[in-house]
Amino acid sequence: MLYMKRFFKGFFMSFGMFCAIPVPYREWDESCADLVIPFFPVVGLLIGALWYGAAQLLILAGLSTVMLSAFLMLFPNIITGFLHIDGFMDTNDAILSRRPPEEKLRILKDPHAGAFAVVSVLALFVICFASTYEIVADVSGTGKLFFFLFMPVISRSLAGTALLSLKTMPQSNYGSYFKKNVKAVHKISLVLMGILAATSACIVLGIEGAIVVAAMIAGFFLSTLHAYRQFGGISGDLSGYALTVSEACALVALALV
């Protein structure tokens, strides 16, 4: 009974942290902090289900292709309160500054948005909107929307695994806090959820699903490797940056296959 109570408390803590949908108030429990990241893909599954459900409802409502594309492109960001976009902007602001490492770290922690952050997020939105438009406009390929169910699970499995497995930046309280008391089973659960989601996508979409999954994984690891080399560790911002790049790669690949 106590284990189940801790289990559900960890889920609500994760959901409340990574999703902007209001949930019943739960007092933060330090003893359950090690469950927050392992539940990250489960939160992704709920986001994916809502994303796919919203797509089907709006298609039935007869929303125009442009409006539908804009809404679906923004939906996963709105429902997370633009949490991961914040990390994407901060990281790009620091990396693209081409400053010395110490200055990059200062820029990464600066709450103000610089020019590189604004330009990078505009480029991201243009690419994601164009890709979503291609997906929605292809009437014969609306089955591709099934991937919306799996995309948030895969990206969050990758992000959670990286955060718990890689060296944390000394300046990142976020990364070090959630790695306390982390056990091997937590990492294994993240990997298994990612594999399950990826396998399901391949079964539903066939070779197209496999290509999109490969694009997600490649985008995540290349962006993580690039950021990791720049800062010498992982953090919440870098995790959000890689997650965002991974999902953008998925939309581009889904539009092209």
C-alpha cells in the first residue's frame, strides 16, 4: 500500500512538473523525487494521446489545413507550457554565441532571451509548421498522425535516459537533484518504454515508422553530443534542447516519407 502511494505520488509530481494541465494539488515529497524522471515517458504518452485525439477531432470539425497545421504544431508546446522550448532557446543562445566556455555558461543561465534564441525558435517553428502542413495536407497519409501517439514517449525516454546516465553539469541543480537515489531499474524502465513506443510505431506505420524513429534517435544523440561537448555535461536546458530537436526531426521525417 505504501509502495503504491509513493508510486502515484511520483507520477503526479512528474505530471505536474512536465505538463501544464492542472492536476489535484500534491505536496512535493523529496522521497519520491527519484520517480519523477522515470515517469517522464508516461507523461509523454498522455500528451501524445491528447495530441492525436485533438488532431482527429479537428479533422472531423473540418478545420482548414493551415489552421489545423498551426494548431497541431503548437499543441505539444502549449500543453507543456513551452517548458522544453525554453531549454531549446537558452541552449541555442549560448552555443551560437561562439563565446568562451565560461561566457556560454553565463548565457545559458541568463533568463533573458538573446537574438540567437529568437532566431533559432523562429526557424524551428517554420520548419515544424511546414512539416506538419505536409503531413496534414497528404490526405492519403493521415495514418501518419498515429505517430503523434508515440513521438512524445520516445523523445522523453531518450531525454530521461540521457539525464540519468550522462555526467551532469556542476551548475545544474536540476540534473543533480533528480539523479539522487536513482537505481538501475529506473534507467531500464526508461529504455524499455522507449523501445516499446518505437516498436509500436514500426508495427503501425511499417518502414515509414522505422525511418521516423531513426530520425528521432539520430537528431537526439547528435544534438546531445554537440551540447555535451560545449558544456561538459547535461542539464535540464540541454535535455529540453535535445528533446525539441528530436521531435522536430520526427516531424520533418514524417513529412518526407
